[in-house]
Amino acid sequence: MTSAIKRQNTPAPTMTADGTLLVYYITNLIVMQRYEDSLKILESQQSQEQEPLCQANLRRLHAYALYRSTQNTARDVKAKIEEAGKLFGSCKSTHGQALCAWALGFLYYSHKEQFVYKHLNSEAKVLDAASAKLEEAIKLYAAGHHFAGQSYCHQLLQYIKVKNKESVRRWRVTGVYSIRTTSGCRRACGHRSSRTGSTPAS
């Protein structure tokens, strides 16, 4: 992240005309809420040779189309966002990396019950991970002087802080802490992979 911020004075990377047209077309499909059509094209493009910046934007759009589709889990979306972030990093696109960091922070926050596993064994830890991603996004946005992006991150961070304070206050009054643990979240989220082979989307 530090190296990305130090590159703030380098010229912004650009796409070829063909790559720009492809990204523009798929973006229009998503704006029209034709998510299944956009997913078909995005999946067909995975085997095609594309410039790195075009690939990064296609992965980013793929993540959003998956997010809007009810047939996918938040972890599917997370995988595409992480792929996009790495590609944006290879292209030295600080703005692209900031978009992905923000998206991961938002995803952790909005679908926290799906990420309670392994080292993130409670919703509280998932929210901490969300906050860390948003803090990273703020620094990347600041490097590019993107004030709106910084504002979005600060707003979401405030929501997370309020939610944690409310949970602590409720625990002090009732003795019940609303942030659920791993086993509770797996039940609430319907984690039955051993029987169904899948996890339902939220």
C-alpha cells in the first residue's frame, strides 16, 4: 500500500480503445440491471487475452454483477474484488486499488455473517477487518486527491463505530451481546456445505 501511495505523481494508466469499449458496454448492461447478460460476457472474457488494466476493470465489474445476482455468496464477490485489486496494483492504479479496498470494507460490513470463519471468528472481528480495509482505502484515495471517495469511507466507518457502540451498550444493559460467534453465524447463514455443497447468498 505504501508503495502505491508513493506513486501518486505517476501518470494514470489508460486502456486501449478496444478495452475501453468492452468495459463501457458491460457497464451499460449493469446500469440497465441486465446482470445475467453481463455475467455471461464477463465469464466468456476470462479465457481471452486482455491488457492488465482492462482485466482489472472486468474483474471489478464481475464482482459487482455477482453481488447483484442472488445466486452467489459474498465470498464469491470477495474473490473477484481481490483479483481486481491485485491487477490494479500491477497497473499502478491507486484509484483502482482504492475502489477495491472500499468494496471489500463495504462487503465485510454488509455481509458480515458470511465471513465469520477461521481467524475472523466473530462479527466483531469481521467489522474490524472492514474498518481496516476502509482505512486503507482512505489513504489510497487521499493519494489521488479523491475527496468523495474519502468521504464515503469515513461515512461507512462511522456506521461501523455506531453499530459496535450499540452492541456494547445493549450488552451492558441486557447481558446479551449482539455480535454473534462463529457457530451462531454459521447456523444463521445456513452453512450446510457438507449436505448441500453450497452456502446460500444473503
